[in-house]
Amino acid sequence: MKHFHTYGTLTCHNINYHAKERHQSIMNTSSTKAIDNIIGKEISLGHISGANVMITHKGNILYQNSYGLADIENNIPMKEDTIFRMFSMSKMITSVCAMILMERGMIDLFDPVSKYLPGFENQKVWTGKGQELEDVNRPMILKDLLNMTSGLTYPEENNYPTACSTALFNEMDASHAAGKLISTVEFANKIGRLPLEFQPGARWRYGTSADVMGAVVEVASGKRFGQFIEDEITRPLHMHDTGFYVPENKVHRLAQKYRFYADGDNAQPVSVIDSVSGKVKIKDVTGKLVIEKGPHLAMEDTITKAPTFESGGAGIVSTIGDFRNFGQMLLNGGTSQDGTRILGKETVRFMRTNQLTPEQIKTTQWDSLQGYGYGNFNRVLLDPAAYQTNAPVGEFGWDGWLGTYMTLDPSNDFMFQYYIQLADAGSMGPTRLLRQVAYGML
């Protein structure tokens, strides 16, 4: 790109800002100051260690900046090439994998999951009473996975199915700790034997569906899931820092993951934004960041070696620049900036189309999904007024447990990315404010 210049290091509230190159010819100064102020406040309050932001329009960078530290303990600044644990933004890549197989005739979205994974044969459904189960009314199909209407849950302790999911993930963590490695397909078959929370297709429920879809991709393609992603997506899109692990020679670029603690003698781990309700738990208070340790959704702290289990729902690591290439491919209708075709334009259109019925949409419940539909592991904006956003109908994307967030807007050829590494960061609060500012740059 041309017409860049580099700002020096800025200091605010004793926080170092590693400023990046900015495209002056198209930059809105008031907007960029607002972005600086929002993120600067988060850092000065101790809510986050640092952040990466990138906003693009018609393939050009409107704004790009790195703030604060990627690693507080080692005083490592956040940089453009900092590697992030993407967690649930992994689902967007898994969705593209499924779309590739669909347009090649290798899967049909009405296929039963059991066609690829025998663990999904003769499934049982929780009746809502104790541990009582009943037969499924119909087999779970691939469409159910892609739209989170499968009845599969993440580990929680809300009811019998979520408790069973918790037990399975605990078993997975114990197996990893003992050196017994469980593969992507093996784990998916174990998931298939768990009781479903509801009949397939009955409602929406965020859960392990993308992990199962990753295993389906592996079986249907005949390739290891990670190899399929490399061959079909990351290598053609020059996403050289994207995969299921961070090689030893890149570990120094991996951002540390943190959890925020409020001030107080008996401080407990508290999210700045609750990831389920989207409601603010803490506002404008100082605190401290503590390294978030231990596995989460079977993702280990040490990710320097290729895992046996490649999680389609949470396992990807990447950079903001790599995901810019990925997002621009989708905005281009399936073709990269250099003309490499990943998907057909009609396949991309289908991928970013709401797949939920009005009754299913009522069950999404999250504040961060008000006004949104959902389909193929993406939120899809249907009603900007319901979400009170200046984004238009058709905006789509997703976010991750540690605060990575992406907006893709085909009507404006516009992309907004905001990446942090904060446990249970959610996608409301500062993320919402930053996106509002970003749209003001158009």
C-alpha cells in the first residue's frame, strides 16, 4: 500500500501503545481518535492487555493499529503479526470447509450425520426430566450441525445433557494429561453418544456442532481436517500463520490469554462482558489481569505441536492479517485478491444467509444476537433496529471466547476486526462501540 507513515510509540496512563502505519489519505481523524480513546480506556483500566484493530473498505485498509502488550509479564508489545487463539472464530473456517465439500458434491446438507460418524446412530434425547431419555424423532442431519439446531451442547451444568458434555470434556482433558491422544473423529463419535438437549431441528443451541462438522469434513474428504484446511484455504489465501498450533519458532508472537479480576480483598474472576447474556458485569472499574491457565474446550495451554484433536469449533490460531485475507475472500464472493477461487459466489451467498425459522430465532436469546439470524456458523443481521446498530442488513461474521471479533459487510465491501485475548470477553461493550465508530468511517 502507498501513502503510509509510521507514528511513534505513544504513552497513556503508563501503557505503551505500539502504533502501526495508518493510511492518511482516507483516514477519518475523529473516528480514529475515538478508536484510540475506547481501547486506551480499556487498557488503562486494566481490562485488557492490548489489542489489534483493522478496518478495510473495498480491499483497502482504512485503519490499522496495535495497542498495548501481547504479553504483560514479558513486556512484549502487541504487533500486527501477533498470533491469537481464535476459539469460536474457528467455526467460520469450518463453515467454508463444509461449503467446499457441498459445492463439489461430496456432502449433502440433508445427509444424516451418522452417514459419516457411526456414533450418531440411534441417538437419544433428554425429555426434560431428570436423566430420562427418548428416541430421536428423526436423525440429526448436517444442516442441524451448521445451524446449531442439532441439540448438542457445550459443557455446562444446567441440565443432564450439559452435565454429560462436561464429563466428556473432563475425560478429554484427563486423556491429554495422561498422554492418551484422542483424534478428531474419535472425539466426535463420543459426542454423538451423548444425550441431546432437544430433538434435532427443534431450536437453536450453541454447542459442539462445529467440532462434529470438522470430523465430517475429515471423513468425507479423506484428509486429516487440518490438512484439508491447509490445502483448500490457508495456503491458497497466504494465511501462513493460521493452523491448529504455533510452531516453536513463532511462539514468541503468541499473545498471552488473561482473565480480569476486579479490585478487592476477595476478588473473584469476573468477565467485563458476560459472553452469554451480553450484559456488562463491571463498568469503569480498575482491576488486574491474571493469566488464564488450564484447558478450555479441550484446547491446551501448550500449543506448540500439531494436536491429534483438531477442533473445528475452537482450535484455530491466526493473525488479524491472515483473517483479513480470509474475510476479503468472502467479501469477494469466494475469490482471493490474487484471483484464487475458494468458493463460488452463490455458495458464499448461501453461507451468509440466515437458515433459522422465526421460531428457532426466538431461542437464540443472547443480547448480542438481537436482530440477528444464524446460519452456517455465522450470525446474519436481519433487523438493525433490534440491535440498534449502524451496520446494514446482511452483515455477518462471528467472534471467539477470548474476544476476537469479525464483521463482514458485503453491501459495502467492508470489514471490521478487533482482537484481544480476554476470557469470556463477549462481543458487546467496547467491541460494540468500536464497530459503531468503524461504520462511521464509511
